[in-house]
Amino acid sequence: MFLTRHRIVDFRNIRGNRQDFVETFPDEGEIDLLRVMQILRDTGYEGMVVPDHEPQTPGGPEQVDAFQYGYIRGLLQAVGRLE
């Protein structure tokens, strides 16, 4: 078994189910990502949280990345992981 110290949670949100879904922005999907972030905090998770699979927009991938990283930062602030 290979073990690594690098832990990553791919943060994404969807509408639909596992077999038939549409990727959404993190604040538009069915998953309560604030609750997910609270669970990560409460369980002592110390790894990375990064955006994963994003919807396409006319503003391009840079605009989507900026929004997603900002959203994750806001969630980290909300659960007290950032000052």
C-alpha cells in the first residue's frame, strides 16, 4: 500500500445524480458545501481543498477559477480556518 502525506479534496458541486448531472458553480448545486467544510474542520482535516470540474462560461476558465477559489476562501473564513 502506498501512503502519502498529500491530501486533496476536490471541491465541486452538481445538479442531478451520479449518472445524470450538470456541473455547477459551487453556490448553485445541491451539495451544502458550507456543511462539507464544517465536517472537514470538525474531523481535523489538514489537507488541501481545490476546485474541480467547473462549468463553461463566456468569461473563460480564469474567471471561473477566480470565483471558485474565492468561494473556497470564503467558506474557510466562515468555518474559522482563516482569520
